[in-house]
Amino acid sequence: MTQNITHATQDTFTPIPNKSTSDENSYNLITLPNHLKVLLISDPKAERYSASLSVKVGSFQDPTGQQGLTHFLEHMLFLGTEKYPEAGNYQTYINTHGGTHNAYTSTDKTNFYFDISPSAYEGALDRFSQFFISPLFSESLTQREKNAVNAEYKAKLTDESRRNTQALKTLINPDHPYSQFSVGSLDTLKDLPNKPLREQLLNLYKEHYSSENMGLVLVANLPPNQLAELAHQYFSSIPSKAITTSKSYPELITTDKPQLQFVRSLINSNTLNIFYQIDAQKQNYKTQPTRYLSYILGNENKGSLYASLKSDGLINSISTGVSPDYGDNALFSIKIRLTDEGLSQINTVAQRLFATISLLKSSPVNPLYLQEGLTLSQLMFNNQSYVAPLNLARTLSARMLDTPSEDILSSFRLEHAANQSEVQHLLQQLSPENLLIQVVTNKTFPQDWTSKAPTWKTEPWYNSEYSNNLISQSLSDTINFSVKTTQVGLPEKNNFIPESLKLVDEKDSSPKIIFQKEGMTFWSKSDPSFKKPTAMNFIAFRFDNAADTAKHTLLNRLWTRLFNDSVSESTYAPYIAGLGYSFYPHTNGVTLRTSGYSDKQNVYTTWLIDQIFLFRPNQETFNLAKTQLKTDLSNQKSRQAYSNANSALHTLITKNSQTIEQLESALESLTLEDLQAFTKRARSHFDIVAYSTGNVTEQQSTQLAQSIYQRVEDRLTHREPLEIETKELTAQQKHHYKFNSTSNDCVVLYTLIDTSGQNTQKAITEKAYFAILKKLISSPFYQELRTKKQLGYIVGAQDLSIRKTPMLGLLVQSPNKDTLTLVNAMEDFIEEQRERLPNLSADEFYKAKNALLSELKMTAKNLSDNALNEWHQIAKPAPDFQTKEEWIENVEKIEVKDFLAFIKQKFESTETAKIIIHNKAFPQELTDQESWQEASPMSPKL
């Protein structure tokens, strides 16, 4: 840390008011001589230090015909500066000092951010600040990096959200920049006549990357004057330039454009999307009148629109939201996920939706809803969880660009309730001329909604098939003349808003058993240390054969899914008031988890348990849930290919796990009688292990335990829990496994698995070695295969160690390379590391080791951080609350010579198995040359 604080003593520190009552940080704003505004956050709990710089430039500033140029500019800033010309210098520095980094480009801003170990903070700031002072924009990297942007674009070609959004843009006023493609591709990022690509980048950079157009946030456990000195030292050289007048934009929706769009989905999903153009809302942050709309239209209580449609089996969910401001307008959206029956009765869905909107517009603005919204907003703001430095810096630097400095913090909660005129003005904008309707499905579209037969087109960027139409008279009548129905009403008062926020005065050092009877063990830990009036309860019901076969696995999923649907109306009000719950299946049975304000949580928990035992599905709801589960299983193949690769590996190496195909096959024959028999057996004989922690006393936890015991006493029976285990692997084995994917990209996950200590106590040491190894190779792997060879956008090394099995993964997802190319590149890289790592310097090793230790030693900042880890141990046959300490102890013992010996042993494959997970054909060349064997999840051994 620099000792010179002369700049800081000259600064005028402006404290930012109105922080949360639970926030221990201090916030001060300064302005550097170059007019850069800097928010200095002294965080006494920060164990990683962070910085974020936002620039008021986004895709709306892309030059005509050069879509994605602003996003491309974001990429280029990472690839060398005058002071640090090496392309990967910044990334390598961050990674080797235990940090993370990223950036994003939105419509109106670009945000760069990182976090890092405290000792390396100044070096990171030095490298980071150079992005905005002297980037190189080298010609060779400019031509190369556009391939990475193109790969990023192609990786999302089958992403439903991207496809639907880009299709929707064809309904938007073409003169508005929101109508444009924004990611960038090889077609848009290229040299133009008399405008080389590098020159285009420089022009965009010089026009917008000035200090007046930026907001910087520094977060560290340092006093404001030291943070100020760092800001002066590293960011004062950012060029200053007068800000040009903000550009105005036309209306998003023009009345002469079609208002209805059909989009063919790639997956088995039906969605009705409703969009209303409303006034820009950014300036309404103190009152947020759109909350009133969301509070009613998104309500799930009995009598709501959701409850009416859900009870008739027409929908799966309703969600509402407000887009960012797009100039003078924003979009208020209502997304309704339809069942197949709901799609066939889409007229009924539309009638009830527009009847509800009509009711809302014609009814007086209810002050009860406004007051409840204000109360809940302020309550949650003042009891918010700790925000990690990275998230805090990233969020606030973006907020600084648009919000007066005195409101930067308070803008995250309502200052006062919206007045009725604000809400009425907003309601009047829910009008037909402001309306866009989008129907997305792979089935039959409502032909009677269009004024003439649909004409289909192909959207050029994501190749989605769409049809833009003028609405028919019948749909127009539905929109304009739907009246109040008996099924839909307005919400009642929320009785779950907490009344007591008092903190308990007990504190336990670790979980302890407070109640134990045959078949039931209840643990508790009073923990008000996070100074929040919140708690968590975990109750696991463990029974035999919960997931031993595909059939039982599916029945367990159906049970929890059906139960959650059955109580959705009753649990919505508690959820809005800060009381959440989860009821989920697992290998040993089912678990109920509740969380949120402690005031009414135990009563809520026992009510939920009562509902679990009272719940009985019927044929209609069973058929619907079975159909939905079938759809979900099928749609999993459409997830990002790299995500499916990791899932496929987990299934392949885990004992008694089932593939998607096995589950799909078993689902076909399941009946309601099967489910009834399964749940009857599960609820008749089980044991319970439970845990209560947070702002609760031992007496309160004991009362909860006794209350549960009295309900289930005659059903309890001792049961030894099953542990999930990894299949036994043999050293020097080579396997490959192909998984199903709808992605056009080629993905390869190349894994090295240590078999020497597998499923033994020795594994913890081996996992520590693998964790250090991952840190040492992450940056070289990324730089070699992503930056240099341009094999794909998604490239990374992963520590995949699971349970007692140490694993290292190398992953690449490529839009234009085949499996053989990717595997050869990975094996070449492994060979390079086999030569490089034995010559590793002590400095390189200890940087990686200390970065790992820094992660392991991070302390819990919120109740859930501790509770989830403690529950994971409590649910085991033999709880061990010292696992973290064991990890730290093992890592601290490792020295350079130990690590080098480990590397030599592992790379010689004497104790290492290899598995390649891939989604495209495995090349015969590899099986011929290296004896790769095809693996199967069906086999107990690979």
C-alpha cells in the first residue's frame, strides 16, 4: 500500500446517506481532477477487494451497420495495454491471486469488474486502469478476437430467450436502436470501405471512453483516504472530455406495425408473452409505481388470475417485469407459461388476463397494496444480506451513471408509496395501442387471433421462424371488452408480514442435538451473529427406496412437484412477506426447508408439514405433472452444451444414477396408483433428521421438534441413510461417452480422475493437489485455446472433484471445430504442462497455494453460508463439522517438492483415469491410436 496520501487529504469526501440499517460499510464519494466520480466503500468484512468501472455506452451507440461493435470493444480492452502489452497479463494476474473478473455490455452501459486477494489489489488496479488509459487495440488481435465474439454469439443460437427476444425486435420501431442485433458476429464486425475495423474501434473508444462518462467503485477493508489515494494514483490519467448531449430515441411501438407475433420454439414449451409500452421508469426509483401492477398481476393467492388459470390446468406460471429504459420508453411484460391444455384454450387464458387488466384499470387504486409494498420494500432493504464486494462494486458502478449520488443506496428501496395519480397514469398506458403479443410454441398457433393467414419468415440472426400479424377482430374484442369474471379477484391483506424483528440473545458455537427419540434427531444452533431477524429450518424425511430405480426417482420428483403446485396459492403471501420454502426430492427421501424472518417461521413450518401429510393428488393433476415432467426431461437436451457435458459426467461416474433417456423411458408407464403406493409407503415408515438455526432460541427449536414429533410419532422408524458414491475407476483407463444435445456447437469435457485415494480418507489431500493444479493451469489453458487458437468462446479448466474423488476437467465449446481438433488441442496442452510444471518456480506455486487458502479461509457472511454447510454434514451418517479445517490443514502442509512429485505421478498416468465427454461423433482415429473405450452409465464400473 502506498504511503503517500497527499491527494486524499485534499479530497472532499461526500458520505452517501440512507444505507441499510444492517449495512456496516461506509460509503464516500469523491471526484478526481479529471472529473471521474469514484465511490469509495470501506467494507470491514471484505476478504477479497474489488473494483468496477462502468461506462455510459452500450449497444444503442453501435454505428449503423456495425452491430455489436460496443460489445466487441469490451472484449478488446482485455487484450493488452501500453504498460502491460501481453494479451493475457490482466487475466493471469487476477487468476493467480485468487480473483475473478468479467464484463458485460447492455443497451446503455458497459461494466468491467474484478475481485482479488487484498495483497494483490494494487497490482490489479494498475492493470485494470490501463484499459481506460492506453489500450493497444493491436491489429492482429482485433482480427482474431472478432472470432471469439462470433463464437459467443453462436453459442446462444438455440437459446430460447435470445431467439424470442430477437424475433420480438422485428415488431419494434426499426428506427429505434432496440430493434437491432447487439451481440456482434463476423458479418457485422469487419473492415468496411475506408473504415478498417481497428479504426472503428478507436473512434468508438475515443468518443465514449472519457472520465466524465464513467463511474468507478472501489471496495476494500481500507479507510476512505487510502482508497482515495489508490483512485488518484491509478485512475487520474483517464482522459477527460466534454460529454455530448444525450441522444433521443423514437417510440418503441408504432401503431402502424403488426401487434401479434407467432414464434416456433425449438423446445416443447408454450409461452404467451404480453408487452405494454410504458413511460421510462428510471426516474421513478423512489416510488416504483410498476410494483402496483406486478403486485396484482403476478399475485398467486387464492382468487388471483394465477390461481384461476392454474386450478383449471391451463398454466404453469405467471411472471411480470419491467425492462430497463429504452430511451423514453420501457416495456412492462407479463409472461405466462401455458400447459398444452392452456395452449388449446388460449382464448380463455386471454379473456381472464385482459379481464383482470380491465378490472385493475377500472378499480380505485387501493392504498393497502401501496402501503404493503412500501413496508416490505423497506423491511427487506434494512434486513438485506451481506453483499460480496464484487457484486456490490458491479451493481453500484452501473447505478452511479443514472442516479444522483445522494440516492445511490436508497434507490434500492421505496422511499415512499407511489401516489394514486402515478399509478393511474401507468394503468392507462396498458392500452391496445401500446400492446405487443407474442405466442411461442412448437405446436398449433391460435389462427383465429390473426386478421389473415400467417406468413412465415426466418429471423436472420438466430434463425427463428416467426410470423408478424395484425390482430383479428375477435382478439381485439377480447382485449377491449373482457369483463370481470367470477374466477378472478384482487388480493387480500398479507398477514405474514413479520411483527417482531427482535434478535435473540443466545449464541451456540456449533450445532447440537436438542431432541432425540427413536427415528428422529433434531439439531439446533442459535446464531444471531449476522444481526438479522432470520432463521432456517431443515426437515428431512428419509425412507427406503427413494431413488434406487428410475421409477422411484421419478415418483419422488412427481410427489414434490405435485405438492408444490398444491400449496402455491397458500405459500405466495408468505413468500412476498419474506418467508420462503422448498420441498425437494433426493437419494434418501424428501426435505422441507424454510427460510426468512424468524417471527412466524416455525408456525409456517409445521403448517407445511401438515399439508405434506394431508396432500392427495388426483388423476387430473397427476396427468398434468407427468406431462410437464416429460417435457422438462426432453428440454434438458436443449440446455447449453457445456452444461449438459458436466451433467453427463456426473451421471456417468455416480453409482445408481440414471440418464435422461432412462428416466424418459421409465416415465411412460407410471400411473397415479404407482404414486399413491409410493407416497403411502413413504409417509408410513420414515425417520427424521432436522436442523433449526439462526435467530431462534433452543427453547423455540425444541418446541418445533416436539410439535413435529407429536404429528408423526407412530410412523417413525430408524433408517441408515445412503451415501452417494462414485463408481470405482481403474488407473490408466481411457473412456469416452457421447451425450445427446440439440446444440450445433461441439463440446468436449476432458477429465483427469485420480484413482489412488478414491473413496478413501486420502482423497482430501489428493483433492487439494488438484485444486492447486487447476489454479496453475487455468490461465495458460484459456490463453492457449481461447485467445491464441480461437477454438471457442467457452473455454476453461474446472476443479470437478466430487465427494472423495479428485477430478480435473478441461472444457471447450466450439462453433466450428470438431471433436478430434478439440481433443488433440487439449492433449497438446496437457503435454506442454507435463514439460512446464516440473520446472515450476516456488513463487508460482505459492501464489496458487495462497490463492486457494484465501478461498478456503473466507468466513461466512450470511446465515445461509453456514447453515447449508452445516446441514450437509448433519444429513450424513457421521457429521463432521471440521471438514473446512481439514481442508485448510492439508493445503497448508503441501510444499513445492510434494506438489512436483504429485504432478510427475499424475501426468505419467500411473494413478490417473481419463474420461472424455462429448456431444459429437468420437473420431475413429483416437480409438485406433489410443485405445479409448466407449463408456456406459448402465455399467456399475466404467
